Amino acid sequence: WAPCSPDSLSTVCENRELAIKNICMQCHFIARVVRGLLEATRRAAKAARDGGDGGGATPAKAPKKPFPVGVLGAEFVGQEVVRSLLRVVPARDIHVSTRRPETLAPFAEQGVKCFHDNVKLAKEVRLLFLACPPAQVKPVASQLRRANVLRRGLVLVSLAVATSHRPSPPTTTLQNAERSFVRTRLRWERCA
């Protein structure tokens, strides 16, 4: 280990800011895609039940149904993700579980639901961003699996990244726990 020079330290900070902006853009994109897919699926199911769209007529645009999105962990990255999501998801549809919900007062004032209950969070949302530290991913995944809240239709996106020489087993834990899993590289994976 060698001490950082001021120049290399500023490069590290710039790279960190860019990485967080990239993560937020990906969360923003994923939320829009998943919401669009759910709405398209609902419309297709309704059209199949109703026997078509009524002879080609365009139906009146129905109001969008609630699309609850959750962020588990609200340290620096989690808070930035919430700020990004507020651009595409109404505040009333954003749920955040963190060990210190009192630190999220500005979000709560906007209508974001802030609490400390990971199981409740997973039960209430359709899209769940895991923004907890890498060391917490495995315990959180185990907690959710034991509570039997990981269900088909819940999309999990892990934002936990670490720089380590060891392989990261938490991803495997999540992949084994749920069929829908999205990595932040925007590569969709279907887990067996």
C-alpha cells in the first residue's frame, strides 16, 4: 500500500461519482423497462380476456396502476438511487428499508415510505434494488429467503459491488433464491 497523491485521490473521487451516476442511470432505465413490461403484460391479458380491442378502436388510456419500487439500504448509493427514481416513479410508490429511516426525512416529506423492515419491503414491491454494502447481501438474501417473500414476478437488482480478490458468493445466494435477477450490467438472467 502506498499513500495516494492529491492527483490520484481526485481521480478516484471523480471515478466514484461517475460510477454512482452510472448506477443511477441504470436504475432509472430498469424501472422504466420493468414498468413498461408489466403494463404491456396487463394490457395483453385484458385484451385476451375481452376478446380483442373492440374492432381496432383505440381504447382510452387508462390511468397507470401503482408500480411499487423498493430500495433496500439507504447509505450514499441508496439515497442517490432514490433521487434518480423520483424522476420516473411517484414518491408514493417508492419504499425504502434502512437501519436508520430517520435519516431519510427529506424523502419521507416527499411521500417516500421509509422504514426498517426488509421483509415488509420485499412483500410490497415489484422491483427491488439491493443497495446494501456487499458484506450485507448474503445475510439480507438469507433473511428474505427464510421469510419466503422472494416470489415469481419480483425483480431483484443487486447494486452491491466490491473490489476484492475473492469471488463474491452473495450473487449465487440470490440467484438460487429467485428466478428473476438483474445485474447492473443490464444483462437479464433467468435463474434455474
